[in-house]
Amino acid sequence: MNALPPHPPAVRTTCPYCGVGCGVLAAPDGHGGATIAGDPAHPANSGLLCSKGAALAETLSLGRRLLHPMLRQPDGSLARIGWDPALEKVAGGLRAILERDGPAAIAFYLSGQLLTEDYYVANKLMKGFLGSSNVDTNSRLCMASSVAGHRRAFGADIVPGIYRDIDEADLIVLVGSNAAWCHPVLYQRMMRAKRDRRAKLVVIDPRRTATAADADLFLPIAPGMDTALFCGLLAYLADTLSLDYNYIDAHTAGFVEALARAREIAPDVTATADATKLDRADVTRFFELFCATPRVVTCFSQGVNQSAQGTDKVNAIINVHLATGRIGRPGMGPFSLTGQPNAMGGREVGGLANQLAAHMGFSPAELDRVRRFWNAPRMAAHEGLKAVDLFEAIERGKIKALWVMATNPAVSLPRAAAMREALKKLELFVVSENVLSNDTVEAGAHVLLPAASWGEKDGTVTNSERRISRQRAFLPLPGEARPDWWIVSEVARRLGFDTAFNYSGAADVFREHAALSAFENKGERDFDIGGLASLSDAAYDALDPVMWPARADQSRGEERFFAAGEFFTGDRRARFVAPERPRPRAATNHAFPLRLNTGRLRDQWHTMTRTGASPRLCAHSPEPFIEIHPADAKASKLTDGGFAKLTTRHGSAILKVAVTSGQQRGSIFAPIHWSGATAPHARIGELVAPANDPFSGQPELKTTPARAEAIEFAYRGFALTRHPIAVPPGTWFARAAVAGGEGLLFATNEPPDFWHSLALKLMGEEDEIAEYVDQSRGVIRVAGFRSGRLHGCIFVGPAKTAPRWDVVRSLFEAGVLAERERRLLLSGGSGDGLPETGPVICACYGVGLGAIRKAVASGEAASVADIGRTLRAGTNCGSCVAELRAIIEQTAKAAETRVRVKPPPVPASA
Ligand code: SF4
């Protein structure tokens, strides 16, 4: 008997999405993919993964990968070249521009997706050897205001607390954070604290999000008014003698000025309620709760950071924790939730234009220290340009060479369309990427360098609680893909810096990074991982998650900061900051009466280059949309399920309309994820104004003045095909991955005949075609079967009665169809006997709305727990729990209505 092949052991690695930094066990499946599970031994998640992490195996396909270096040809096409000429092209281009125009003319734009080792090498080359600090990162759009707030208050960019504080808190305050969707595994810890120790949850957000649904107190604050709320709280704490004067006296400076400013902005509860447009009783309840609860953790995220006054908001939050001494002790402290997997690691190595390396700045002493450590021939002398300024410098022709690594700024930056045009001016435009095509590549990149992707990369990332974890490779490098640190080092060597960039591997880079953190560091610098500077390659390979600081002279463990002061300022005292009065940056007016708030969805990440490949992640919200309050929808003549044209001073987009009272009046919300590849009419970055925070340079992404107008299409439909198809210009569409192919949801003014012809053209000779045509109603349904499977189809109908794609999609994803299913397919709906699946609500277990409604309506499930028991929905990451609760309520209400309108029974005698 043949022995079974050995099952490859699972590799311990880290999720590549959000800043929670969950540990993942990945076992190669032998076919280029992997099986994925949460790592029970990782302290960030103890084995739990959210829907995005759990679907990682669906994102490993090489279908869209960039596998070889490519060079743009004179005719605009891209042609494959070897690594040597590609690297020579980059090095030669940088050298020529540097010699002619100086270091201010070159720039790198990096990413919180990069590993620390990649970031370190890129930053070293630019700031130490090319003499420019124009190294910025997409983290500037994410958490730069937290960095600036930390540095102003603490003298260093440090998160004082650890995740365990969330387990040990009695009050958790979430400000501008939809943690249920954006940090789902950490959010489950919050839910556990609520359940196990009866911690209270206060959610402060202009939008009633999934997170707000779980709150004990939800404060629907007016956009941009967080500073006023926390100033009001500081004044209240002072008035009720709830301050910790011992802590203030011993460890801080600037309290008197900060309190005076707080009293100017929001002197009492009434003034706070007026400024924030909150109910006075709710403000009082929040203030009382905060006063009465020593163990309070205030978590904040993009709703605070992505603001033209984001740094002041961060400091207003930190102020109340300093004033009560609630910092650095179990269950208490301000806590910045990082968006990206390695935003923290990027900050550690100086991945921001206003940092040098290892949390050092640009003082003469720090410049000299880093210069000596690197033996650097050409140190940058001052801070460089931050992201928005950097791209505007490209627009003005000041920056002539740009190297983008692992990010898609042509979609994500404010005024993204103008930025795409600006990129065309570059003399040298290099992109290190995983994918063959995205908006940035299509903006005219001259050289494409194939970079390793998640699963192939080897290095470290640091999560929101300062925990450094290994990302380990469990798949071979495909094609000619290489790690980013290797690519940058090879360019550096071709520029003549062979000795300084002669790394033997990621461990070698890490050791140098760790040694720099400890170099001439007698405890005056917060970031010190000198204890890891002499790890052998084997020890680096085996490294368990470790929290920094990890000094050479200390045992490793979890360290909180600042319970006993010892801040990283000259006098070791924290600084209270007197914030500016909060104000909306750009006023709304008659032309632009609404405020556009942008954000993320539960199951998508950034511009969907990875999550967009996962059928189950695409099944939750397959189309781009805006959320709008019913009154605003009525005023703008928008209907739920229709389309809106959204316009700002910078651009426009066309989106589906979702009318919801969860949205405040005057505010609309749109997700950021869609790109030219997935929905070219729905690129939200194009609409956003470039208003930057003066301290952090982080752009305001939450309150761009906008207007929404109804837009009509005559027909709507969908195509399900085994390969992507093109549609005529003018067609509005959104692409979504489906198992075994691609889905295209579209809206069009092309007549059904056009789609009928297109469908027939798409079918192969071997396809057995079934069609339903109703010319009078404008309905076309064409399906092609191959070997009993649905091979492809196009369904089109009048926009108002658009065909539903859920049922047909599940048949497309199924194997061979039964005769009955084939017959019912063209009916296009559940009314004819096929089970209605609806959009997927629980992505972890692929449970659709139809099944949930059915379980509730039949009485089988009356609670979230019942749904979990019967369908498993909501029992893994829990991020759909709020939706489950809403479905139960809606279904119950619908049943109640049906009972009410039921006609009285006819008397037997009638
Ligand atoms: S919460 Fe989800 S996205 Fe974030 S790290 Fe964990 S598994 Fe990944």
C-alpha cells in the first residue's frame, strides 16, 4: 500500500489586512493555494479571524499577478524585460535626475502593506544615500494625526496601552471607529468585556454604524466636532473635581492653558451639546459615565485621524486621560487603532517624510547619529514632503522621479483624477506591485517590478499594540517576483552603495534595524528593540510575537507606558495641548449642500486588489453605493436602490443609493474601495478635497461638500461569465468575483437587443443556449450550458424591475444543474421555485439573507443566538451580528404587518 504524502505543516504568519495583527496558520495545499486558520497561540487573536482573514485562501490566485519586470514601450504597451535591465533602468533614471535636479526631485511613496524590512531599506536608501526625505506612505492617509498627537503629548509616537486593557476596561469609548467592521477581532474582545465584566460601550460617530448597534450609549456627533466633546469633558471633569491633580502636577505641563481653551470651546454640558448637536441628556450621561469609571479605554481611528483638525482631536482625547491619570495602567488609556497591518512598523523605521528612522527626527544630533550608524554619504538634511504635498509637487513638475511600492495612490489620494494626470508628467515612474494592472500602473508607470505578495513574503509587521509578529512565506515566489527589500537593495547596489545594502536576507535587515533602535539610546528614545539585534537567522525564523520595547537589558513582556510619567520630552513631562476651536474646513452651500464622508466596508480592503478576488467577500456588498438620510434622499429625488450622481468641486461618481436613517441629515457616506478596474464610475478619491491637517499633513476624508442628483438608466442587468468581459463605454458597472468566474452588475441605456446579441456572441459553439426574450417588456435572459453546468449568462430588464442576480449566481457557482434548476433558471427569481439566497450576510460561513429571513419567518430562529445555532451565521468573527439583529427586527415587523392586514375570516354561514 502506498504511503499518503506527508501533510505540509502549517506556517505561523500574520494577516495582511488591518492593524489588529491576527496570527494565521497557513498550510500550503500543494496546488498553489493554502488552508487558512487563526493561530490560537497568537496573543492578538487567540485563533479568531474575521471574514477577511478567513477568506485569505481565496485571494492567492496568480491570475492577475505581475510575474516579470516590465518596461513601458514607446507605443504605450508594456513589454517583459529581465531583472538586470529593469534595475539598471531604475538606478540609471534616479542617478540622472539626482545629478541634474538634486534630491528634491525624487520621491518614494510606500505603504502600510510593506514589511518593516522593506520599509527600512527603502527609507535608508532615500534618506541616507540619495539625500532626500521625500519618502512618504499611504499611512499618511490613515493614522498620521495619531502620530502627530502622540508626539505632541508624549514626546514620542507611542501607543501607551496594550490589547489586554480592552479586556480589563469597565468603559470602552470608541471615537470615529466602526470597529465591528474595521477591527473585527479586537471588537470581539470588546464584546467579551461587555459580556463578562459588564463593561459599557460608548460609540461616538456621526454615522449609526454596525458598531453603534452594540453601544450602551451612541452619540451621533455632528461631523468634525470631537474636539468640542472632549473639551467639554475636560471642563466637566474639572468642575466635578474628578481630576487627578497628583498626576497632573508630577508628570505633565500645560494643563492650565489646555483647560482654559477647553472652557472657551465647550464650557459646560449645554455648550457641548450645542456644539456637537448631541442631546444634552446623552452628553451628561457620557460625562457622568467617564467620571465614574476609572478603567476607561478610549479607542480612536480614522474618523478622528482623517480630518483637517485630526491632530487636535487626538490631543483633546489624550488630554482627558492625562488629566485623570488614566494612562498606562490596566484597563485604561487612549488607544489609537491602526488601520493597516504595518502602519506601526513603517513609523518605526521612519517611513514618514517627517521622521528619520527608529523614531528619530531631524535635529542635528539625530541626523549625525543616523549618518554615523549608516555610514551614509548623503543624509537628507530636513523633513520631506508629506503625501498630498508630494503628489502636488509632481503636479507642479517639481518631482520628476517617483517609485511607488505596494499601494494604489491613483485611486486613494484626494483629487485622485488630477493625481492620475500628474503622474503622466514624471520622467521616471517606477511601480513595485503584485498585480499586472491597477489604476496607478495604468496611469503610465514606466517600469513595473514584480514584488512578493502575502504568502511569499518573509519579514515582520507591528500591530496596534506595538507587537512585532513574523509574516512568513508558505508559498514559493512565483515567476520572477522578489521581496521588496531585495529589489530596493539591488537598485542601491547599482547606484554604488554595495556595502551598505549587501543584505543576506530579511533577518539581516531586521538585525540592523534593531541595532539602530538601540544605537546611543540610553532610554531617552522610546523605540528600542536592541534585544533583538543579535538574533540568529534561525532565531529570527522562529521569533514569537514580541512587544516593543525589547531592550537588550530587559526581559521581554508586555509593557505599558506612562503610569509613572517618564514621557519622552526633554523634562520627561507630558504636554497638554490647547486645541484650536473645531470648525468645518469647507462650508456646504447651495451648490454642494451635503457632506461626503468616506470609509471602509466590512469585507473589502483598500482598492480590492486582494479582497476583490474572493467570491465570498464580494457577495456582501457587490456594488458601490452612497448612504443617505431619507429626508435628504427625498430632497434630492433619490430612491432606495436607484442611482445617484455625486458631485464635488473635484469630480463626480455614480453610485447606487441606500436610503437609511442611520445616516445623519446633511451627511452622506460612500465606501472607498472601487477602482478603475472594478467600477470606474465609482472612484471616491476623485471627489475628496485636499484639505490637510496642519500638524500631521493628513487629508480630510470625511467632510467634502457634495451634491447628489438622481440619475436614471433605462435597463439594468448582470452577466456571469467564466472570463472577464468588456462592456460598451457609458455602461455603469461593478465587477465582483464569483466562484469559477466573474460577475458584472451593470446599468445601461443600450437596448435589450444589444445585450441579446452580445450574449449570443459570448457563447461558444459548444454551449447549449437557453433564452427567454420578452421584447414588449424589454426583458432578455440568455444562458449557455456546457456539460450540464451554467457556463455563462446575461440577464437584462427594465431598471425598475431589474433581474436579481443572487439565485442565478448560486447556480453559476454550483456544479452540474438538475433539469428542474435549468428550467427554472430563466425565471430569474425565487418566486418560481428556486431558493432565494440574497446577498451574503455572514461571509465566514457564506450564509445569505434569504436563509436567515426564512429561519426567522418560520419561527426556527428568534434571536442572534438561534441563528448561530441553526445556520452558524455570526458565530465566527461576529462582524455580521448587528446585521443579523436588524434582519430579525425587520422580519418580525413584516410578519406583524402581515398579521395586521390579514382579512377577517369569512363567517361559515356566508
Ligand atoms: S481583524 Fe480581520 S483583517 Fe484584521 S488582522 Fe484580524 S483577521 Fe485580519
